Amino acid sequence: MSPKPSPDTEELIKLFKAIGLSQAKAAEAAKSPKSAATLRDLVVRHDLAKKDLGEKQATLMAALAVSSAKLEGLQRDYIVSAVLDGKLKSVDQVNASVKYLETRALPVDENDFNKSCGVGFSISQQELHSVVTRYIQENTIVGWANLNQVIGELKATDLRWANALEVKNSVERVFTESFGPKQSGKLAKVYFFREPKRDVPKNVKAAEAVSTSARSVFEEGFLGKLHKPGGNSQIKPELREAHLKATGGQVWTRFPPEPNGFLHIGHSKAIFVNFGYAAHHGGRCYLRYDDTNPEAEEAIYFEKILEMVRWLGFEPWKITYSSDYFDQLYELAVELIRRDKAYICHCTGEEIHAHRGGDDGGARVACVHRARPISESLVGFENMKNGKYKPGEVTLRMKQDLEDGNPQMWDLIAYRVLLAPHHRTGDKWIIYPTYDFTHCLVDSFENISHSLCTVEFILSRVSYEWLCDALEVYKPRQSEYGRLNIQGTVMSKRKILALVKEGYVIGWDDPRLYTLIALRRRGIPPGAIISFVSTLGVSTSPSNIQLARFDQSVRSYLENSAPRLLMVLRPLKVTIENLPEDYLLVIEKPLHPKVPALGTTKLLFSRTVYIDRDDFRLEDSPDYFRLAPGKAVGLYQAPYPIVYVSHRTDPDTGEVVEVVCRLEDGSDGKPIKRPKVYIQWVAEHAASGSPIHIDETRIFHQLFKSDNPAAAPDFRADVNPDSLEVIKGAVVEVGFYELAKRAYLEAKRESTERTAAALKENTGVNTGDGDTPKITSGQLIGPECVRFQGLRTAFFALDNVDAKLAVLDEADNIVPGRRDGDCIVLNRIVSLKEDAGKTA
């Protein structure tokens, strides 16, 4: 029989019933002194007993009282008003509003608040059906095997505020329409990308896997409609014949980054498309550095571009540079002048801009130098090359078609003077070709069959083809696809540099950024990125993806590939009084319950264990099932539950520092009850090196408050000041050492094999000199390859800059324990489920 509540509690229950709560819910709300006091304040402050709320709105007020501990009174008032006005209609919306106001001061942007909290969201069954259908089509979903993932991703992103049951029913209905009844779904292919098996002896690992796992991306839609090799028209038939002879009729593509910055998540799509399309068709892909602007290029950019391409799983057939062709490009510029298709121009940049219509888009005016004799332009170009002009005094411009409606035909600049030394050619040149002159011609030199680029270059296709035809050289076909954009972040090099210089982030590899080096440091597996990109499909429309959707894709990837370890972020000591001091039980457990191939580990259980502080509280309640006075709880994988006996507090702070429990092993003759919940824990056993103490655990939240920080007058004002959370003192089970060593050795073996195969099978991959990068096995391996799921906590990886773990480089067998100089720093890759307030 339950004890009779105190008079004060009875008074609270009566008050809470007056606003519309049932007896049971009112009693529950009165149990926690802190939240009960908050709810009482809300009732009195807003005279809620006279508002005729009804049970639904009363429940929302009770939920607000529980979740709003960090809010000020006026912030709570704002949410109360939103509930009373009928704007917030669910507990999820109330919780979202609390999270929203925790990072913002009043007054708030009402439109932004409404959008963030799902205010006014409604969707008909027909609209719901359309959203699901479009999602399945755009993401190249095939087969019933993807049902749960699709439901999860839709509920985490596009349909967060929709009714969960309606979402589930709609997805199942669209799956039935698309793939037939569920029992036949087993026959359908699944096209989600997965990392290939370790025994595949290929140097193009990701590309090989893409060929088998993401086939539809390259056979359907935009890429499926591309021309066959040789199908691109030529000004002369012999050019086509020579091209096919050189390529053997294969698909030849290129990934041509400018080495003036670090690659970001958007570039992963370009890498996937170019390398993957060529590999799918048994062709070849160049990595070509577009190094025509020595003023902006640095050695680190060259190195990291190659490293990121290889890290994503692709090996270039050849590594080339636009500067390889400076001599040929110069000769073709001379030939263009001879054909009266180019001229020397002495106009300033402002004059050229005005001649092209200016800011107002006015009439175009031919440059006064456009009609100069060919001989003058030849002499002028020679003088440019010989250093007779300073930067900005003269350019070589193409003589195109000023009457064309396309601005890319309005006499583009082909060459300009730059006095910076080049990283490969030194001081040989002081004139450098522009992208508009270089790109199509180098594509021609390298016999590219498919010049694949993003849609912002669609206007350039006309000038691309014009220049090839004007010089009567082989003309590749340029085709444009939609770029990948991620909401809630910035990818502009200028803006990232500002964040770095002004101390908002720790560097270009800060895990809160979406540069590829930052994603690698955060611990995201390269296969997860390729999986994400492949599920988006390739079309002419841009992909504007929410961060939550990207995280959900990474989460799904790790769910079936990351081993699992017991981990406690904020340890609380538990002493099990009925176990002897020297007690030790060794339990063999799988590293993943559904993936036997990951193996097993030995788990230690002793008299002293650590549980998470959030798994114990002194105030019990009917809906709380973890450890509390008078309550038992299960320890995951341990043989018996434990039950609370007593606790000890710090005399100065009053904080609980130790809980004394008893092991419920049946030794007292009482039956062992199955606990309602199991919690994670880590044992203390010094002789075995347990627990492993983590120096730092870094939790990364979304760097910006909004989905479009670039739209703000100053994007810095949108920075979330609480985007980095550092936890000291976390502990993990002793099996971490063996797991880390195994993962690192496997990655090292794979990187060695891949690199050897690349150097053996491909040509031109290590022909660089000076500061240009070469292929090495070290590019593929780092501490971030040590990944695991902290059970019921999150997915983590070693930080590849600050973490130091000597056992990784030791050749002998693993001996658990810290070495001198060890520093264990973990990064949270992603949470186990979406955090409504902060993106992991």
C-alpha cells in the first residue's frame, strides 16, 4: 500500500487537478519538489485554474515545468502563452521550444521560433504521400530492406512534426506501391553503399564498392543519360577517332580542384561522381590540380586534397596539374591570336566590367583594342610573357560574341600577369592562364570523355565548346549536376578563415566544421560519407540537406559497423557491499550483438563499479526505473541486479559521491526479480588496468543557431556559444585497448596494401616534384580509425590530433594500461538519436 501523501503534497495535487490534470498525472507532477514548485508558480502566475485548459494543455504545462529548469521566468511565460494560444500542441513541441529559448534571449524572432518548434505545421494525407514518394525517388531507395531507415530519416528531418503513426503508414503504403508486397521485397536490390569486405584486393576500394552497391546512381537519372564515349560531337571527325584511339573507348573523367583551400562535404559529391562514374564503367579518373593562380596556392592544400580523395576510398589513375601544360597552353594562346580569336587589351578591370554592361546590365560595348591588328596582339602577348607589363596593365582576351545573350561569351580573359612564383614552375612564367582558358583545353589534352561539373558552370559550357572549336582540338562534353549543400553551416573559405582567425573554432579541422579534414577528425568513417552521397542520387537539382539528415545517415552506418563498449561519461562510484574486496568476475561478451564478425571482448565485474550520475537519484517516482532508494536496477551484461542500500555525500557540497548497493544474487533466499531497466557501468580493478580513464571527451553541437547562417548580416552573430562541451573524467571498459589496437592494425594493413596496389597498377601517381604531394600509406591511417559505440551513450572516435596512445604503435602483444605520454581524447561522432535542441 502506498504511503499517504503529506498535506503539502495533497494541496499540490488538488491545485494541479484544478488545471485539468487527472489524479494520477497530478500526483506524478507533485512528486518532484523542483518541477512541482515550477508548475505551481506557472499555475499561480497565469491563473491557469480559471483557463479551462483541459487535460491535453494541462499535460503540456506539466511537461514545461519538468524541462524548463534552465529558463528564466519570462522565457517560460513566452512558452505558456504559446500553449494557451494553441500554437504548441504536443510535448515534443514544448520540449523543442525550451531547447530553442535556452540558447536565445527575449525577444525572439517569432517566425524562426515557429519554424523551429513546428508551430502551424499541418500536412494532409496526400501531401504526406507526396513527400515520402519524392524522398524515395530522390534518394534512390530500392527494396523493403530500407523501410526502417527511411522512416527514421523522415521522422528526424522532413516530417519531424508529422504524426509518427501516419508517417509509418504512409511509408509502408509507398513501399508497397513501389516494390510490391513486403514478402517480395527480399528480391529487390539494396543500393545503400557499404564499405567493401577487407579481402577485396583492389586499389579503388570505394569505387569498386560503388559499382556493386550504388549501381542505380550511375545507371539511372542524370548519370544514366550521359552520352557514350565518342558520342560528343566534334568539329572534325578525325578528332573523335583520335580520342577513341587514345582512350580505347573507355570513360575518362577528372576531379579538378583548385589548390587554394581545404575540401568540404560538397566536394565529396564531386569526388563520388567523377571517380565513381569512371569506375562503374571500367574507366579512369585523373586527380588534376587546377594550379593557375600561384597567389592563392599553398603546399598544404595540395597535400590535403590528395589525402581526402584517398581517404574517401578512391585512387587517382594519374595525378596531374594544369601547370603540366603551361607550354602547350601558351602555344595555343598564340594560335588563338593568329586566328584572330584573341587580342591584347589594356583596359582596366573597371573598364572591362563597364564594357560588359556594368552593374545595371546595360548594353555591351566592344573594347577599343578588339580590332587591333593580329601582329600587334602577337607582339603584345610576347611582351606580356617577357615581363614588360605589371599586373593589371594588360590582359589577353578571347574574341568571342558580344551579341550572345550568355555573359560567358563576352570576351573572357584568357591570360593575365601575376608576379608570384609558382610552386612547380618557379619563376619561369609571369603570365598565367585563367580557368576559362585552361579548363576545357586541359580536358582536351587529357582526352576526358565526360567533363562532369556542378550547375553553376552551366553558362560556361558555351565558352568551353567555343574555345575547343576555335582551336580545332578535341572537344569533351561538359555535363552539369546539382551541387551538395548542407544547411546549418558555412563552407565559404573566407567565412571559415574568419572563424579560425577570430577563435570561434580551433582550426580548419575543427570537428564542428564540414570540411573533410574536420569530418575525418570528428571520426566520421569515409564509407559513411560515400553512403550518404550515394543515397542522395545525382540530378540537375541541388541537394540542400539538413544537418540532422546527414547525422542520421552517419548514425545508421555506424549502427551496424561500430563495436560496442561500456562507457560512463560522468562516473558515480558504487560499492557492492556483499561482494569480497578481491572479487573479480570475467565475462565474455560480443562487441556487437548483431555482428559476430566483430568478435568478443572480456568484461570485468568487481566489488566497485561506476555508473553514470544520471542513472541515480534520491527522489524516486513511478516513471523512474533506474537506481534510487529502495529500488533495484540491472547492470548490462552483469549476472545479477543491484539494489540500493545507502549513499555517502560530500560534506562541503552535499553532492552524492558514493552509493552502497547489494548484489541481488539470491543468496538471501529471496527470489531474484527481473529488473525493468539495465544501465551501463564500468568496473574498477586496478590490477587489470580497469577502468580506463578518458582525459577529455568532446561533445560537438551545431556551430550555428540557424539553418542558414550565411543569410544573417553577420554570420558570426549566429554562432552557438555552447557548441563545444568538454567532459573530464569519463571511464570506459578495459577492452578499449584491444579494440583500439586491432582497429589501428587493420587500418594500417589496409593502407599499406592499397598504397602498394595504387603504385603498382596506376601510372603517374607519384610524378610530382618539389612541394607537390605523393601517394603514401600514411595518408590513410590515423587515430580516428579507432571508433566504437559507448553503450547507450554515443558513437566516439579518438581525436587524430590531440590523442596519443602508445599501444597503437607497439609491435608486441597488448598489455592494458597507460604508458608515459598517453592522452586519451575522444570525439563524439554522433549521438545515438537526434537531439532536438542541438545537432550532434
